[in-house]
Amino acid sequence: MPSHLEHIMVEGGFRMRRLRVVAAGLAMMLAVALGGGATPAAAADSIKVSLNFLPYGVHVGFFAARDLGFYREAGMDVEILKGDGAADAVRRLGTGVVDFAFADMGSVIVGRSRGM
């Protein structure tokens, strides 16, 4: 088991349940966005996700879903890329470098205004 999840799992209780709910929700959102249905793909779909910055607390769901196998169960091979700011994450999404981006609404609005 990855060491960064060990301390969370040792505490158990409410935190672990919340982590599972967040991770499952993220995996389900990705699956629905990709047209995932009742049957996972025969071969895992390769997906790239760009974070807005270096991984920190708000990104735990992405990593927990990966480490707990939720993406794999949904037929997805998810690569999580560190970001260089929300504007860069939006740029990566707009140019097709990644399939999904984690960014703040202001950066998304500016990106859309620039045709991304």
C-alpha cells in the first residue's frame, strides 16, 4: 500500500469514508464524461489529467482513486500530471495535451474567451 495513504487508513472512521466517497465520485465523473457504461472497456482507456499545481490536499481524490483501483475498475488508465498553474492546466486541455484539467473558474473563463 502506498505510504501516503497509510496514515489515512490507520485513522479509519469518518476520514476514510469521506476519502472513499470523494475518490469514487471522481472516478464516476471521469467514467461518465468518457461515456462509460455498465461494462468497462476491454483495454483500459488512457487518460491524462492535469492538476493546477503540485499535488497537495485538494488533489487527494485523484490519487486515492488511482491507488485504490477505482479508475482501473472503471476501465481507465489515468495519468495524473502536476500543473504549473490553473491557466497552464486550461491551456493543456485546450490544446489537447490532456483529457481533463483541474482549474479554477476564472482560468476556465479566460481560456474560453481565448477560444480554448
